[in-house]
Amino acid sequence: MHRQSAAKIAAAVNAGDTSAVAVAEQTLARIEAYDAIQRAIWISRADREDVLAAAAAVDSRIAAGEELPLAGVPFAVKDNIDVAGLETTAACPAFAYAPEASATVIEQLLAAGAICMGKTNLDQFATGLNGSRSPYGVPRNAHNLAYVSGGSSAGSSVAVAAGLVPFALGTDTAGSGRVPAAFQHLIGFKPTKGRWSTQGLVPACRTIDCITVFTDDTADARLVDGVLAQFDPADPFSKLRADSPVTVRRIGVPRRDQRVFFGDPESEYLYERALETFSGLGELVEIDLEPLLEAALLLYGGPWVAERTAAISDMLANNPNAIDPTVREVVEQGLNYSAVDVFNGIYRMAEIKRHADTLWGDIDLMVLPTTGTTYRVGEMLSAPVALNSNLGRYTNFVNLLDMAALAVPAGVRDNATGFGVTLIGPADTDRALLDVADAYLAAAQLPSPPPLDLEGKMQTVKLAVVGAHLKDMPLHWQLTSREATFVGAFETAPNYRLYAIADSVPPKPALVHSEDGAPIKVEVYELGVAEFGSFVVEVPAPLAIGNVTLADGTSVKGFVAEPRALTGARDITDLGGWRAYIAQMA
């Protein structure tokens, strides 16, 4: 399945090169085919007859001479946004209701010619950043089904990543419109608070909620924003659209000691690569993230969690068992805060916001990792609160401090999941961030998103071997017996030393990290996770398996050594590799 372009569909329908009905039929076929891979991305879908009738109405409008900005463009809607004719559940069956009218943003999209295909799955009550907190199933990363899709706008992100629809609405209170975009190679556009109406949205934290959009490119994000950025008198938090320009001179990035990647060297490497590209657009300036991180903690670890409690207080009081246990654990904490706590939190947040506002005098925008890492679904289910919190490190503060944000792709991990960065600017810099994103993406020349995972990828691990496991060496059979695939011959980064361990049978080397080192030749193989585990069990002391950095900056698993391995060992670093040593010995 190929990703769709809203702009191209609308242009073709407006020009009469295709019809909205034809687009709708193709979309229905794609959705039905993908059901065999993931049905959990949807909670409800529009009836086929209703979809085709809506498409026929669009064709009639085109025939009558109208030109519609979203003519015939299919889209999906996160199921905490009201769509007339479809239930709103917020991923809680006991909460479900039939809205009498659609949310303002839905009315705007339909008026622009778009076709609603259905309601997508989410972390219940939009409480989560991973997508696993729903009784309707767990939407998974479209490019690797073992990994989380990101949440809470889980189903919406997968619907776009899988090529089912060109765009899908999500929401963003703590990062839900950005985290899934990063994991699935998408654009995640989070407008300034009040830029898009939230009338008809089930609130999470009503004062900071935003409706967002996932697209495959910035052009479609602009297109949707052009339709939705309107003042809505029915929404007390709506405001008149404003577009502030940004001249990129100085780009804020976290201090090195504040760049946390939760043990994920691949994410760290991809972030550094992204910063290299951004350094061509402006001067990189290290900033202190600590006040922003404090604001983020107030969202879930302070009185702002009480606003989530207020949103579902009736259900929490009268039917608590209907709430997902992890969501209930989070939301119940809001009952512990007093009005005094809330006001003290407001005062502290005002102080932090004043600090944040002063940042814009020193920098023009920030570029942060969208997340520091990603997780498998099984890992997330085992530690749902701690790992979810990790995903929000760089996202939770944005709405609290009234900032605009745009998540963009920044690389592909070896497991096919995406790594992304978020461009963050002051309120009303939404369009300017899109322009900066265009410049970055043009300069970065990122690879296309990897193929969809249609049957579940076997999880693999890359392993660097340096000695007796090299091809034609005595222990190479331990790799071939596990059907290891040869990836290539490489060199390490120039900060390793190589030693021949004394009295080792067969002879084995010890690879040791050292600032006073040199590149060492290695071979890299790829094994299944289970096979890798069985291999590690057989590694004898004083050797061990750790992380080895290659010359291109990537990190793979590889042989390392305990200090005792160097007792009586010969330093053979100057030979550059184990083969040269064996040849010398012969």
C-alpha cells in the first residue's frame, strides 16, 4: 500500500480526472484489505453506503462549479472527536454516546469536500502516549508490528502510515499528536492552542487540549490547516488565527547532559545527525531544559492531573471498573490535590512560562527529539506507567507553555520504526515551522519510509565479532548454526584497543574502549532475538556482550571484555584487527 496525498486527490477530483466516488471505493478496498493485518486501528467505521453517498454529493458540488480544497479526500477521526452518525467512545464502551452534531472541525472538513471514513482507536480518554490502553485492541506500528504505534492518537497515525487515508485527526495534550508521528515516519502538526476549534472534543485537559493532524508531508498539513484555522465562537478557547514569521538564526537544542535517550544509542545517533543538518540552517545554541522539564512533570505528577480527573469525574465516581486500570491509576491521583495545590501550581507554571518566553529572545525555535526511544508492545504492557513517562520527556510541556509544535521524520531505525524530531516555536508560529521543516527535509534527504509490516517481522539483533567468530575462524560455526546473516565488514570508531588474551583456547581477543585507541576491523552479523539470546549464554568470561560503536557512529552489540582479560594480554591494536594477528602468529 502506498501513502496517499490529500493535495493530489483534491486536485484530481476538482479537475475531473477522477471522481470522489472512485476515490472512496478505492479507500474502502484498502481499509478492508488492511483489516487482515490490523483491525484494532478502528473503533467504528462509516457505512459503505453513507461513504459513497457523501462522495457522490461531493461530485455533484464539483459538477455544479464548486472548487473544494479537500474534494473527495478521505480522512479518519480519533474517537474522542464527535462525528454525527457515529458513536463517540473515547475508547471506553461504558462512556459511549451518540452525538447530535459533529465537532466544528468535522463540519469544516466536510464542507471542504473531505469524506469521513470512521473513528480510530486511542489510549482511553486520550491518557497515554503509547496506544496500548484500549479495550478495542492495540494498534501497532505499521512498519513493525512488534512495536507500539505511539499514542494516544494510535489508530489515526496507523491509518495514515498504512496508506489507508491521506490524513487523520488526532489530539494532543501531552504529545499525542507528535509521538505516533515520530514512530511511523509521519508529519505531526500540533497547532497553537485555540488555532483549531476544540468544540465537540471529549476533553482530557480542556485548557490545553489541541486537535491535530497526521499527514505524509508538510503540504497536506498546510492544506488541512488552511481549512481548520478559523475562529469558532462556540469554543470558549478559540482565538483568531495569527501567523507570526520566524527568521531562523539561532536554534535551541538541549545541553548535552540533558539529552536523555533511555539507553537507545540509535536514537542518540539519529538526533546528532539531524542536528548536523539543522546546523546548516542556523546556529545551534544549547539551552537549559530543566524549567521546561519541571513544567512537564506538573502535567502528570502535579495538580494538572486533576483536570483529567475532572473530565471523567462522573465515571470515576460511579463506574470506576469501566476505566482501563492504568488510566484509572493515573486519573485517580487527581483526587489527591486540593484547590490550594492547583493555585500554587498555576503560580509556578506562570513563572516557568515567563522563563520560557524569555528563551525566544535568545533563540528562534527549538529542535528536540520527539522521543528518546521506542518500545515493543510487550515491554510497554509490562511497565505501562514508567515507559510511557519516558516517551513524554520532550513533549509534555509544550501545550502547558502555549507553544506551537511540528513533528517531522529524522531517520529510520534498524527495526524499521521511525525516529523524529520536533520543531517548537512560540504561539502562532505554526506556518513558519512548516517552512523550516521544508528546508530541513530538503537538506536531510531522508530515506523513504520502509515497507509496511504485513505479517510481523522477526526481531533481529546486529552483532559485531572481532576474533574467533570471524568467517573461517574456529568459532564461526556458532553463528552459522544460528543462521546468522552476514551484514558486512566494518571498522570500529577510533577509540578501541585490541588485545590477545593470554592462554586462551582457541585464541581470543579482547576489545576494550579507550580514548587512546584506533579503528579495529570487525564483521557484523544479524541474528534473530532468540538466537542472539542463546549465543550470549555461551559467551565465556572474561568476555561479555555490550555495545560497540562503528566508524559511522552507529551502535551494535559486540564483544567487550572485563578488566581481568588484560592480565598478561598482548596489545595488538597497531595490527588493526584479529586476522592480521593470526597471520603474524602463523
